[in-house]
Amino acid sequence: MVSPNDPSSLPLRICKPESLDKYFELLDGKFSVKGFPLLSEVPSNVVFAPFLSIYKSSDAPLALLQRVQALSHKGGFLGFHKEAPSDRLMNSIGKFTGREFLSIFRFKTWWSTMWMGSSGSDLQMETQWVLLNVPEIRSYVIIIPVIDGRFRSAFHPGTDGHVMICAESGSTKVTASSFDAIAYVHVSENPYNIMKEAFSALRVHLNTFKLLEEKTVPSLVDKFGWCTWDAFYLAVEPAGIWHGVNDFVEGGVSPRFLIIDDGWQSINTDDENPNEDAKNLVLGGTQMTARLHRLDECDKFRKYKGGSMLGPNPTSFDPKKPKMLILKAIEIEHAENDRDKAIQSRVTDLSPFETKIQKLKQELDVIFGGEEKSVSSGSSGSRSCKAESYGMKAFTRDLRTKFKGLDDIYVWHALCGAWGGVRPDSTNLNSKIISCKLSPGLDGTMADLAVVKIVEGGIGLVHPDQAGDFYDSMHSYLADVGITGVKVDVIHSLEYVSEDYGGRVELAKGYYKGLSDSLSKNFKGSGLISSMQQCNDFFFLGTKQISMGRVGDDFWFQDPNGDPMGVYWLQGVHMIHCAYNSMWIGQIIKPDWDMFQSDHLCAKFHAGSRAICGGPVYVSDSVGGHDFELLKKLVYPDGTIPKCQDFALPTRDCLFRNPLFDKKTILKIWNFNKYGGVIGAFNCQGAGWDPKEQRIKGYSECYKPLSVSVHVTDIEWDQKKEAAQMSEADEFIVYLNQAEELLLVSPESDAVQITIQPSTFEIFSFVPIKKLGGTSISFAPVGLANMFNSCGTIQEVEYFDSEAETCVKIEVKGGGSFLSYSNASPKKGFLNGAEAAFEWLDNGKLSLNLPWTETAGGVSNVAFLF
């Protein structure tokens, strides 16, 4: 019997047809919104259905169901019908020209980014959604390709302004000819509300994913961490990790989480001994044809002896070694490329190339320290009685013994295990090497080494019926040895191998259910960072449990294919990926802006964006390669961060512009703190997508200083209930973090105008001014001026205003220069109950130096008496 409180048993109240007719209408080849044509030349085989005519049932919470029902008249579904069934169908949904749009498209299998234009023909292949500006009705319309049955969909550009929808199953054995709900359409007057409303409606309709608001995010979301990838690549090993964590602690910024990235697993290639690990892997790419041959850690971690790093003479580590390995591995890669070019040129004598390659590999082996005797799968039994004293369990125990604040230790793995999956007959799992088949839609994406390598080797795919056993076997072991979560990468490789498994939708469902069940069982339901996953298959099918994931491509310290402008041009591109992807991804999972390196030439540029992105802050610094002065502007000594309350989004005036190479637009992102709003302005110009070359490239002519206007109304105050109250203030103080300048503004004031140099930024903290003492005193707490997110350091504010006296009490976390605005000098200042000296200037700057007091959790109690 169904419980009367079960949301799925409660039907949505059907709205009257009249309310539906106000918004969308498909008639005589025109698709209109509120009477204004949106799409023309709509084929006769395209149909439109209101949301409630398609809706059946949902397990969504009652409040969410009611919210969707209340707005259901603003949305509906497009479908189409053809005569002949196929596994891949293309159909126009109509055309538009001369109308601004913002879209998100896949530029690689795994990664998506923004694109804008004014015609359906301007869309890019594999577009995930398109947002249309409809100023005629002061509204926006979003059209989202979705899942319909066993088919997924995406938009492609058509000719003469047409928008083509592609519905595909991923298997020639799965065909269809008719779709009632292959794309969702929604209208709203607010471009931020439209994302919430549309994805809420799809959550209720599809019933295959959950919104971020329904889930718990990983505990590391408001902490500082270190990821090993750029520090070691595949050469990661225990001593290096140990010394790396110790570097941060001694530098005054203790990591609260550690991600042991690719390089810890037991992998080998098909031509190697099935019981031994591949040797001396360094660069990403060399491992992409390798497969798991066992589910636990590799030799270099299995050999770790418990306590070996805790004594007075821990194992030494040469911080130069990883860089030496990387440089030598690059030499080998270049030599192998030269050999391959010679083969293509039909050179018959390859011996000089092979001799050089062997010599370089021997030199690499010397840097590694000589080839050590391997520990095969069968040899681990000799240590079984001492399992607690060796391996990953001993290592994680020692890390936590030494570094008390290290809350979380995550490890990396690919969705299919390793890049090449699981080696057949190496485990008790039913694994089979499957050849990869790419969808024609990916023809329009950027060349990618990962794709080349995976296609070259195929994927050792564990049968989807065993997906649950696969993940539970791996994750339960990891949880037992002290691992608290996983970074799951290479997620969208499943679409390559779905031919014999019911198509990409059915295969994905099997894998994502297994992953979700294991996440719930082994990692507290939330200990997972998703990566290489930016496609609608994943978000609509894989996020019932997963609550956090990457919103950008990898942080590239330089372009691996040649960098026309030093190390600069890709850095702004990364921020654009993250900011615009957050608009849709942030509805479903917590956006993660990825790591960066604190000693990079653009480190400060990245740090500014991470400070207000609303997610975790983590770096991939090499051992000994740190800028602690910079990190201390982001991170408290205890490893926590002054995190914004929401996820950062582009401001409204950036939505239909190109902040990468239009020579005029600065990227502005907004967010909230508890006691104010914040805007970050970043000059990202200088690179971007080239539709003709189908790659991201540099636009050096755009790499120049630009002016930008910033106004208090650029913050979308109505997007958070508490923030909406702050927006009612008559005046605000705005603090320019980089310029160290305080300005008094109001909603009626002119915008603040500044010029921003390439690859630099400014952060504007807007704090409402409180009138005290019968309006004679104007006061606003700004926060720690030495932190990028100054206002985020304020924990609590209390005002006491009477005829006798006026007092302001503030709780602030962190040490440094605490800044407030006050039009009058206080009579007295207090710090933790004792009278303290402060500085007040005629321009209203009121400052007081705060210590970091460990016993108080870094929190100081500040008071000013007027």
C-alpha cells in the first residue's frame, strides 16, 4: 500500500488550459511565446505538449512538487515523429535569426563551455541547452534537450538558422521513430530563476536525478586541500605526499583534505605480465591504455611500512625528483613522436630512433632509483599477517597521526576503474575489452589525446550487471584502509561502449546505480567528486546521489600543444568554463572550480576566482613550490576558508556577451556572504573557441586592458531570502580588495568604473550600511582586508542602539587587518573583551588588527562603542 505521505502518490493539481495558452503556442509552423514568434518554419512533424499533459508521477519532495506545479504553465515539451525508426535521428525544431542566445556545448567528450550568437546556425555541435533573450516580453526562454525513453538528445546547428535536435540511443539495436518529450521549453522573466525552474521541472518529470537542494555535499566543500596531480603526475608515491603535506603545515596553511590523484592504482597494459604493475609511468597519456589488474593500491603504496615516516628520521624526498622525471618523460615522448613521424614518412631504418628512446628510458629508470623487484599479485600473501603494518592503510593512519587536521583523504579512479577499464581475467569480475565507437556528434569537438588513447586500447568494461559489485569491492576496501572519498574521472567514456548493452542510457543507468549505491554505503553518501562528466547523460541519469563535481576543464599550467602567449591564455578560458557551466550544473551538484598551482604566473588570477566561487579551495603545488603569502589570502591557518554562501554565476550583463575575445567584455561573477554581496571582475580576454578550427586557441589581439562598470544592482539580491533583505538598504559601502579602496554608493549611484589589466581582477564587497544613533552614525563591517573574500570572514554582527549608547559587536574569523566603515570615530574599541587601539580616518576607514588565536578557533570578538 502506498503511504498517503508518499509524494509520488500525490497528483499535481491540473491548471486550467487558459493559463497554459498564455505562454507557448505551436501553430502554422510558428512556435510562439506570449504571442511573439520564437521559432519559425517549424516542421509539421514537430509537436508541443504542456508540462502537465506529459507529467506522470515523481518521487520528488512534496515542496518541490508543489513548486513545479505552481509554475507548470510556463513550460512544456517538444517532440517529433518520423516514419522510419533509427538509432540516431535528426530533426529541425524550427529556426531563429536575429535573437541573442547563450548556450553550453561539449567542446570535448568530457567538457562543456559557453557559446553565444544570434541564429540557430551559430549553435555548436553537442549543445546541451540554449537560452534565448526575448526582450519583446522582457523574458528569457530556455530549450533543453533531454532524455526520452532510451534516447538522449543534443542540439546541432542547421542551415539558414535552423536548430537541429539529434536523438540517439548509442546502439544500432535500440531504435525509435517517435518522441513526445525530447526537449523541454521554459519561460521566465529572470535568467537565474529560469535555470532553477526548468531543472526543477525536469527533475520531477524524469525522476532519474536529484537537485542539489535535495542532497548533502561533501564535508570538504568549505576547506582547503591539496591534490597530487600536477605535483607528481603518475609518479606519485608516499614519501612525496608526506613531505608535500608537511610543506603546507610548516608554511602555515594546513590542508584539511588530500586527493591522491592518478598513479596509485594497480594497472598494466595487455602486453605486460598480468600480475605486475606497469613500471615508471610519469606523464598523463602513458597510462590511458592501461587497465586495472587488481582493485587495491599499486606496488609503491603496498610497500609502505607503517611508522616509517613518523620517526626522527623519516624517509627523505628530493623535491627536484618529480620535475626531473617529468622533463625526462617529455624527452621520451618527443623521441617517440619523432619515431612515429618517421614511420609515417616510410623511413625504413628506425634503429636510431629506437636507440635514442631506449637510452632515455634507461636515464628515466636511473632517476626513479633503479628498477626495484616488483610485488606481484601473488606475493601480497606473505604480508597478510602484517597487513595493518603495510600499504595504504598504514600510510593513511600515519598521515592522520602526524597531521591532526587532515579530515579527508580521497583517491582518484576512472568510472570504468582505470582509463582502460579492468583487465579481463585479472579479477573475479566479468570484464570484456570493448572497442570504442564515437557518436558522429563528437566530430565537431576538439582533438583530445585521452580520446585517441582510449579508442586505441578500447575499454575493459565490467558487465553492467556487476557494476554494483565492482564499485562496492573497490570502495569497501578503500574505506577500510582509511580513504573517505573518491574523485571519479573519465565519466563520459560509457557512451563509447554502449552498442551491446542496451544503448548509452541503459548502460549509464546500470553503472550510475552501482556507483550511487556504493557511495551511500562506503563514503557517507557524499564523498565523491565527479569529473570529466559535463554532458546531459550524466546529469540526468547519474546524480541521484552524487552532489559535487567539476564545472571546468582541467587547470593547465600551459598549453600542451604549444602556448602562443606564454602561460596566460588558457587561464581565463578556465574561469569562463566554470562560471557559465555553474548556471546549469549548479542546479544539480555543487560546482567545483578545480585546483591550481600557487606559484604559477597566473596564480593570483585563479586565487581571486576561487575565493568567491563558493566551493572548496585546493591546489596542486609541487613539493617546495608554494606561494604561502598568496594562499594565506584564501585560507585560514586551520585549513578552513571564508567561503561564499552560494555558487558564483555570471552577472546579467555578461550572459549574452563574449568575455574571451570580443575585446570589450570583462567577466563579472556574483555571490553572497552572510553580511554582504560580492562581485569579482576578471579580464579573461585573449583566447576561446574557434568554430572553424574546432579548438580553443589564443586571440592575442584581445589580450589588453579593459574598462568595466560595477554596480550594486549587478548582484542578484533576490536569489537568496536573506540577501533580499540586505538589498533594501539605502546605502552600501563597497570595498575594492586589490585597490584597497572604500567607496560609498547607493542603488541610485553611478556604477563604479575601473580598468583591469589582462589576467588580473578586482573583487568588490558590497555591505549594506546600518544607520545608528538616530541616523547620525553610518556603519558597515567589511571584514579582513588581507583576505580576498573580506566580507566572508564576518561570522556574526549585532547592533545595540539606545539613547545612552550605541554599540556594534562583530565576530570575525581570521587574523590580520579588520576593516569597517564608519562616518564617525568610535569612542572605544574592544578586542575579546579588552579595550584595544584602533585607527579611524576621515574617509571612514576604521581598522583594528586581529590575532589568530588557535584556542578560539581563530574567532575574535570585536566591539565598537559610539
